[in-house]
Amino acid sequence: MKSTIDNTVEFVKEKLEGAEAGHDWFHIERVWKLAKKIAETENCNQEVVELSALLHDIADPKFHNGDETIAPKISRAFLEQQNVPDETIEKVLYVIENISFKNRGNAPIEPSLELQIVQDADRIDAIGAIGIARTFNFGGFKNNPMYDPAIEPNLGMSKEEYKKSNGTTINHFYEKLLLLKDLMNTEKGKKMAEERHNYMLNFLDEFYKEWNVD
Ligand code: ADP
Ligand code: NI
């Protein structure tokens, strides 16, 4: 018999068919694996971690006119149909509703351990070589400029400004990616973020060197 996790994998793969490459099934698969790795080091609810990792981008508001209610609705309906106990469903929805970087201003004061783990996994996939690739893919998808030396990064953006931002892709490194290392929740997450962070710093050095042809 197929497990709930197997059914969730199948459901998510189907839902994300044709998604932008930075938010597709492969992003979910990486976050799922990273979350399992971090979960090994923590005394957490493994099922909640896995289900939340699998469902966390099922309907990203970025691709649904900013609507943040779709993902929890779809997830609840799916989990109920799978006969997942209510208590587990509530824990998974809590992770999905609180994971986002742009909502960090309203983050829970005492986040559940499962939220901390899946958020770290999602943030690790936002940095390093994969993070760079995803960010340029998203910038291309939005037709944003890669870089414009005249446009400064905007560090104090409100949630609404962040969502609407048509800044450059290089600025996104300063507005988000380089901040993530210090926002990691778990010890394992912090360690994993370090190497990827340094890789991005090297990338930026090279980028400016090559940009400034002399
Ligand atoms: P969350 O989904 O946690 O709120 P974001 O909305 O910042 O996080 O987006 C997740 C990923 O999408 C980022 O890590 C990045 O790769 C890409 N992305 C989001 N906004 C931008 C942007 N303005 N320019 C380039 N990439 C972006
Ligand atoms: Ni994600």
C-alpha cells in the first residue's frame, strides 16, 4: 500500500507541472531532502516536517495574484482526503502559513520546531549555487534587469514593496539571499548555510570583476 508521503509526492508533482524552474517539483524535492537531513538532528515530528516540506509551495502567492489563502485550502483538502489526523493537519498548515521570507515581519514569537526545520531547508535551497541559479531564473521570468549599477538595493522594503519589487536580480542578493545565513534557526541549518553563503560572495566578486571590463 502506498503511504501518505507517496501520495503527497504524486499530488505535488502533478500540481507543479510547468511551474517556474525555481519553484518546481525539483525545488520541493531538494527542500524535502534537506528538511529530512535537518530533522535527523532534532527531536521533532518527522511526518509534519515531511508533509510541510512537500506542500509548502503548492500555490505560491507569487504566482497566484498574491493570494495567500490558496495553499492552506488546497493542503487541508488534500490531507483530509488522505485521512491525516486533524492535529497533524493543523501543524502542517501552521508551517505552510508561516514559512515565507516576506512574512518574517509577522513571524510567530515561538515558532514550532517543525516550522524552524522546514524554513531552514527552504532557505538553504535559496542560497549557494542553486540559489544563484533560481534567482536568475526568477529574474528572467519577470524580465527584471540582471544588474544596473545605478539602482541601489532597497533594504527597508515593506512586505508589499518586496512583493512588487522590479529591482535587479543582483540587488535581490542584498535584499534577501545574503541575509539568510544569519536567520537560520537550527544548528545544522547554520552549518549548511555557511559554505553556500561564501560561494555567493565569491560569485558576486567575480560578477563585478567581469562586469567592469577595463
Ligand atoms: P518566500 O517564498 O520565502 O517568501 P521569496 O518570495 O523571496 O521567498 O522567493 C523565493 C525565491 O524566489 C528566492 O529565493 C529567489 O530565488 C526567487 N526570487 C524572489 N523574488 C525575487 C526577485 N525579486 N528577484 C530574483 N529572484 C527572486
Ligand atoms: Ni520554497
